[in-house]
Amino acid sequence: MFVTATLGFGCATGAYWQIALGNMEAGSRLVVGTGACFFAAALLGWYMFLAVMLVVMEFPGPDLPVFDLSTVIKAKVRNE
């Protein structure tokens, strides 16, 4: 979700830059790319929201698959 949002902001920056330079064709293509990136980010956000809500509400049925980073990134060990 954050990757597509970052790409969307990059496309928006490029679009406004190209439009400011007077290159309307490239600017309009980048605006379409911006919309596509933010649409993908919105879909991924709603999917994550739905996956979390189904778990929290204890919906009877299978959980939606979500990538788990706990096997890749280890938790910080606290000295107590």
C-alpha cells in the first residue's frame, strides 16, 4: 500500500512538473498514472481494513491472507 502511494506521489510530482514545462501530453499521462497508483493504494488499504475487521469481529470463516513480516523482522528484545 505504501509503495503504491509513494509511486503515486512521484507520478503527481512528475505530472505537475511536465505540465509546468508545457508538455501537456506527458503531464496528462502522468496524471492517469497518479490516479492508477492511488486507486491501487486505496484497494490495498480497504483489503487490509477488511482483513483486520474480520479478525477483530471474530467472523466465522477463514481469515483473509495477509503477508506476515514477523518471520522476517525480529522483535526488539527489551532489557527489563
